Amino acid sequence: MSPWRSDALLVWLLRGCAALVGAIVVLILLFLVRESMPAFRHVGIGRFFTDASWHPLADGSQGEFNLTPMLVGSLVAMLGAVLLAAPLGVGSAVFCHYYAPRWIARAYRKMIELLAGIPSVVYGFWGLVVLVPLIASWHPHGPSLLAGILLLTIMILPTIALTIDAALANVPREYVSGAAALGMSRWGIIRGVVFPAAKSGVFTGILLGTGRAIGETMAVMMVCGNVVRMPDGIFAPMRTLTANIALEMAYAMGDHRSALFVSGLLLMVLVIALVAMAEMIGKEHIHQES
């Protein structure tokens, strides 16, 4: 087979893989929309945000379907975890590349990779037997929003740290050596040269961690208390949308089941918004470089 035909075959194979991945995403979205339609018809969109509470029944006209407390709980837990994990991830990546001895940086990366491979249920079990009792010693409510934030921080930290570490590694050495030749300090080089050059990768790592925080289920379900209420403090128990789906899907029927698919559709929309944000940041970075 000629090299031209081999390249053409590879191109079409890659196109087919890309089309398959895109088709899977579209099919998942269409499936969620189809399964959510009974709730939209019988309950309506407004009641998911205005009903008094979450007490769903198979007959949508008699139940209560307020998803707002779980949506707020999911967003607050996600934001809290990202606000803690993002600076830690950035700091650890900078430490590995520009401050740590090579053998320490190598061992540190291996440790972060190990954390990234631990199953979420193991994190949840650790949080249940260690983190929750520790918080309970400070405040009566051990299972709480604070426990969820701290556990999610530990879970998304490897994703953020490893992605930013790869972004810093891709910064051309000429940028750093040129800035050093101009007499810039190490921190001046990092702040004025490395971060602008790696901005797209840094934001991508943070958004990937955010996506994992939004979609995490088992670990959060084990430490947050699973009480359907608007979180009024960091020690308040609460329930996320993902935990709500996992807890109730096994016995849900009728409009109750369809309302859980509305929760999944809402999560899908949030993830799509994150991907779109990452795409906009990437295009802006490419435009600035050009």
C-alpha cells in the first residue's frame, strides 16, 4: 500500500472515530431529553424551581419537584472544591517545574498519579470514617457541605495538578531562557512568561476538575448527609443532583422517574457549558498568539 493511501486511510479512520464520539454524545443528550419529556408535560419546567420541596410522586400533579436545593448544593460544593483545589494544583505544578529538586518532583508526580487512580468509593469510605468524625468533633453535623467540599478538593486535585503540570512542560524553553537572559527573577519569569504561555492549559485543567466535581456521585453521597434542603452554612447537610439520582432511581416510577432524568439533563447542560467555556478560552489563546 502506498504512503498516500495509508495516510488517507488513517485520516478517514480518525474521522470515523471522531464522528462516533460525537454521535454518542448526541444520542445521550437525545435520550435524556426523551426521558425528561413526560415530566416537562405533566409537571412543567417552572415547578422544578418553584415547588415548596422535593416530594415527587408518580403522578406529577400531586407531588413536589423542586430541584433548586440540590442544584445549589451541587454548585456550592463544586465551587468550594475548585476554589481550594485550583491554587493547590497550580502551586504544586509550579513547585515541581521550577523549585523542587528533580528527584522530589519525580516522586511527587508519582504520588499525584496514584491519587488520580484511586476509585471514588475509596475516597468516600475514607471520608466517611475519617473526615466526617473529624468535622463532627468541631460541629455536631459531621456529614455536611464542608465534608463534601474537602473530599471533592482531594479528588479533583490530581486532575488539576497533572493537567497544569503538562501545560507548564509544554512552554518552550526559549521563552524561559530568554526571560532569564534579560535578568528577570524566577517568580517574574513564572508570572510574566510561563503563566501567559500556559494559560490555556491552566484553564483547561481547572475546567476538567470542575467537570469531575459536578459529576461525582458516590463519594459525595457518603459524606454530605443526603438531606434535601437549601444549604445555609458549611456545616449543613445537603444533597447533590447526582446523589439524588443514585438514591432514588431504583424505585422511581412515572413522573418521579422522569424528573430524575431532568436532573441528569441539567447536569449535562452544565457540562456542555463548561466545555463551551474551555473552547472559548482556547480560541482566545490561539487568537492572542497569532
